[in-house]
Amino acid sequence: MSAMHTDLSAARLQIPVGAANRWAMIFGGIGLLGLAATASGFFSEATRMESLSAYLVAFFYVLTLAVGAMFFAALQHLVGARWSVVLRRIAENYGSFTPWLILLFIPIAVFAKDILPWMNIEGIKNPEYRQAVTVAMESKTWYLTVPFFFGRAVIYFAFWTFAGLFYYRKSVEVDTSGDAHTILLLRKLAPPTVILFGLTLTFAAFDWLMGVDPTWATTMFGVYGFAGTMLSSLALIALTARTLQGYGYMEGVVNDEHFHDIGKLMFGFTVFWAYIAYSMFMLIWYANLPEETVWYRKHWENGWSTLTWTLILLHFLVPFFGLISRTAKRHPTILKALAALLVVMHWVDLYWLIMPLFREHMAFSFYDFAAVLGTAGLFFGVAARTFGKAALIPIKDPHLADSMGYDNG
């Protein structure tokens, strides 16, 4: 790494407020239409479970993108990374979405008894499954109680909201003040932030995803969720940076060296995601316990094997062989395509995790796409507005010169 003079005079580092708001309205409009269409299914007995399950997938998808971006920003402070300074503001912008997650959680909270069978055991129509849930609850009653469930949710959202806004606002504050002590404060708070991120994301996955089937459990579920969260967040940051460059922003500030490094991280987490996915499957297959293997059986039969093979191909093999190349990591079009693929496949991954527990047969529905367009539209709408409020990089960060002069070789 070599330092250089921080010459920002020729770089476009600020998105005009008008342009940012225009994109915010476009994405926000799509989001509101999608959310309205999804909500219309909540109030009909015939479509309630179909729309609620689709919304659960979409909600957790956006949650992981926002919280994962917040984690990336905190992690850079924790390790004192300098190469990523020019990319950190992108993560901070997305991470500042976290307060909106509270609003998006309202349908989950209102219809929790429809989504989580342990909250309404008497309402389970299948007598065999009702008995299985009853037996499973005998050892989980201390954890799976309604007050404790919502109490944990309050803790998750309180932490995510604080961390997301704190790292964004303090970073933007330095743009004006140039106070290096603020950067030191962010670094001091990074260790507890990273630890609490791991705990809250893990237990949120337990509560809102694994809790959909209380008869099945694995301690690897949280790690699996982390792997997908980190991979999709890295891909989103890379995709956003390359897209901004395509519109003429950050030229001469973010270069191929930065994309090479974030591409290496994407490659590493692609392998890590596949490793955790295989390990979780292999351990359950090897033990061959009926109460555990039935979960994978649901994810294989009745057409779900197609989605399983799709994940193996497009969430692992294609990104693996694509990102292993130095050229691909530095090529704008190739990296954007692979990053976009990983962002989309993260939704498919969550869909595969949740949907076989609600639907016997593999079949996409109108609500699946309405829900993800709704939550993602709101996410990108809020983000677009945030991108127009401050510079695209932390212009007075004390390590900005080192980051701009970063040399991967």
C-alpha cells in the first residue's frame, strides 16, 4: 500500500439531490405497490399463508442486506482496514436503513401465530405434526414463549437501529469536522458491535426462520445465515460501486485494486457458504435421525430438488469459477454480473430455506415476487435518498489517501 495526495477535484463524489430523490421515488413507488399487493393477501383465508410466507422471505432478505452492510462498515473499523475506506460509505448508506426494519416487521408480529406453529399448536390441522410440535415444545418452552420472543425482537431492532444510524451519522459528521477522534470512537465501538451483530443475527435466524418448524433444529443455522448475509452484502457493495462508476461517479477514487479485493472476499465467502451448507447437510445425513432428515426430505421432494440444484449451480459453481479469475474480479461487466447474480441468489437461498415448510410443491406465486419487490423497492428507495445526502466516500477520513493509493500487487 502506498500513500498518495488526496486529489478529489476531478472526481464526481456527490449525487445531485434531485437525481437521488427521483430514483428514491421510482424505487419507493415500486416498493409501495409490491407491499400493497402482498398485504392484500393477508386478509383472505385462501391466500394468507401464501402471502405471509412470501413476505417472511422478503423481509429477512432485506434485513440481511441492511444488517450485513452495517456489519461490513463496523468490521473495517475493527481491523483498521485502509483499502476499503473508499467503499465504506456505500455500506454505511445501506446500513442506515435498519430503522425501517421495525416497520417491515409489523406484519410478522401481527400474524406471528399464523407463521410460527408453536404459537398456535391447537390450530395445527395435521394431527401428526401437532403431536410432533407438542413433543418438541416440551424441551423448548423456556425459550419459545410469546413475551420472550417479542422481547428478543426488541433487542435485535434496538441494536440494529442504533448501530446502523450511529456508524452512518458519525461517518458523515467527519466529512464536515475532519475530527480523527470520531474515527477512533468508531473503532473502539467496533468490537462490541461485531459481537452483538453475530449474536442478534444468529438468534433472529433461530426465531424467525428455524422457528417456522420447531420440530427441527441445528446449531449451524446461524452460521449458515451469516455466510449468506456477508456474501450478499459484499456483492451488493461491489455492484453498487461498479454501477456508480458506470454513471461517472468515483472515477480515480475507487479503482481495480479495490474491486480485486472485494472480489476476493466474495470468492472466499462463496466457498464458506458452500462449506457450511454442505457441512449442515452432511452431519444430518450421517446421523440419519428421522426427526432431522425429514427437513431435507421436504426440501428435495415435490419439485424442490430443482431449486436445490439451482443453488448449487448459481450460488456456488458459477460464482466460484467466475471469481477465481483475477481478470473477472477486475472486469466491470463480469464483476457486476456475478455480484448481481449473488444478490438475487441470496433471495433464492432464503426462499429455499423457508418455502418447503409452507408449501408442499415447488411453485412460484404472484405473492413471492410482489413481496420481494415491495421490501427491496423500499430498501433501495430509502438508500437512494440517503446516497444523495452526503459524499459517496468519507472525504475527510484520515486514511483516505492510503485507500486511494492502494496497490493490490
